[in-house]
Amino acid sequence: MLKVALTGGIGAGKSTVATKLSQLGARVIDADALSREVVAPDTEGLAAVVSRFGPEVLTAEGSLDRARLAQIVFASPPARAELEAIIHPRVRARAREITAAQPDDAIVVQDIPLLAETGQAPGFHLNIDVEAPRELRLERLAERGLSRDDALRRIDAQASDTERREVCDVVLYNRDSVLDLERRVSMLWDERIVPFNENLRAARAEPRPEKLQFVESDPAWPRRFEHLAARLRRVMGPFAVRIDHVGSTAVAGLPAKDVIDIQITVVTLKGVDRLEAPLAAAGFFGGQGFDEPKPDRPDQAEWEKRLYGYADPGNIAHLHFRPIDSPGQRFALLFRDWLRADPQARADYAQLKGVLSAKVDSASAYAEGKEPWFLSEAWPRANRWAEATGWHAPVC
């Protein structure tokens, strides 16, 4: 089951996206609708709200006066936090019930306005943000009958666009027509969401393209790493001693294949094997692997790891689970830090990439072609740099 979170500021057009996803076949769970359901008349949730805010938040018929409650909480951040402490756990529990009732091949989209604020993003396979210019949002809210001051208070009470982008994998910009937004939602559905779900059902990671292609250093790479790392931390907890962005995409300014390399340092590889099922549920699949032994550490057993990937075709990643203090774990960090610190090392590695890419056109041949340079150049030079600078692998 693919679990998608949909978020966006008030007036950004999130409902339009949710409606289109529903038409395409997603099971949409609306957090706003659930927030009404959990405080409906005669519910325990409504009793909790009245207990905190008093009977003045009730209508004459005994239902929640949402307008009156909004006046109270949007004028007082502490009051808003207390209301959220009542509403959010109940909404999440109800969403879990609905999700659990869906078939295994379902694509479930949860419409969560406060995704960034509530820290729920790592619990989803894919997070989508809908954005629109502030003035356009104000115009839309005015059409709903909100005054400009009230609309501004509500916008400012939510996370900023920047904060939402930090936790989301996809940003849909809603600046033009509804038809244009719906077209981009359909493309996202066909090109990413459906293939992602198919990968989950087949228990497979999205493979890197075999055709070799380098791209310029992308400032989005660190954010993509952080999204994956957050999901891994949620699944692994203390089993992950540390999670690091490694490889070429971790070195600013270095051209690379558009694949995020992540090293997860663990105490033992058996701990990773015990987490195979929860890792799979989160979209991570893989198995045993080995790094290439280096000249002064020739025992292949020392270089054992677990090599995983992610099922998202829009965020291809290689996950290297390595034991703490193993030579592979140390070298992944050393190589990254050496390249970051030494301009000549970066230049030499970039030159190697260019030479090899002119000779081969497959990612496999490229990886094989790099190995002699790692053995004769990168390994000894990086270790000499570590000795000269006092570098050592961080423990935690």
C-alpha cells in the first residue's frame, strides 16, 4: 500500500489536487473532514473541547461552533496548541483505522494541512506540497467570505512555504488555471505515484538507469537525502548509529549520477536483517553486498554490507548499511570528507569521471572502470590526508 501525504497552505489549491487524485483512483482521507467527525455531537472529542474551552463554543443545538472556536484559537497560540492536542491524536487514530481497511494495492492519500507542523512526514512514502502566491491565496479566501485580516491570521498561523518544502518530496505550483494544475497532477500520478506503488507491490527498489548520465551538482540533493534519512530514522530508531549522505551527490560542485548514496552505520548487520520487514513497508528493499577490498585490507569478509534501494522512481537511492568501525564504513566517510576539503582531489575525481564517461555508456561499466583509480589513488591519498589532518571517522 502506497501512503501519500498531501499538504499545502490554506487557499493554495490542495482540495483541487485531492479531488483530481481521487478521480485518478486514490483513496483520499481528508484530515479536515476527520477533524469535524471527531468532534461531532455526542463524541468524546467534543466533550474534551467543551471541557477545555467552555460551553460558549457550542451552538444552541449542541454542536461545535467552529467560527467561535476559530476566533479563540487563532488569536492565542497556546489555545491553538491545546486544541490541536485534543484534535490531532483523534484524527490520526481515525486515519489509521481507514487506512488499515484499504486493500493492499491501494494508493492512500491523506490530506493533511499541518503536515510540517505535526512531524508526520516521515511516516509516508511520498509527501506532496501545493503552493500558490500569497496574494492569490488571499483572493481565494476572500471569495470564501474571509476578511483579509482573518485570512492573514490563518495563513500566518500555518507553516511557511519554505517549511513545507523542507518535508515534501514534490511541490506542485498552483499559479495558473485549474486545468493546468490537474494536468500536472495526472503526470505525477502516471510517472511517479503509480510506478512507486507497483514497485512496492513487487517488493523492489527502483533501479538506477543503466545508461550512464551525469548531471551538474544539484542543490536539491541534500534535501532528498534528508527525506530518506528521516524515513530511515523512523523505521530503525537506535539501530541506526548514524545516517550520512555519502558519495558524489554529497560533495557540492561535483557532477554525478542522479542517485543519492546513503550510509547507515549499524552495530551489526544482523540488526539490519531483523528490520527487513519494516524497511520493506517503508519502501526500502535489498540484501547482502560487498565493497571492493583494498590492498592493505584484502579480507572480503571485512567488506560485507547490506545494499538497499528505495522504491520511489523520483528519488533513486543506494543505501549502504555498514558495521561501525568497518573499513567500508570508515572509507565512505573519509572519501567524502577528503573530496570536500581538497580541491585537487575533487578536480582529479571529476577528470576521471569525464574520461570514463567518454569511453563507456553504461553505469555498470563506469563503476568497474573507476575501481583501479580507487585502489591506486583514492585509497592511499585519502588515508594520507587523514593522517596529515588528524581526521577520524565520527562515532555518533
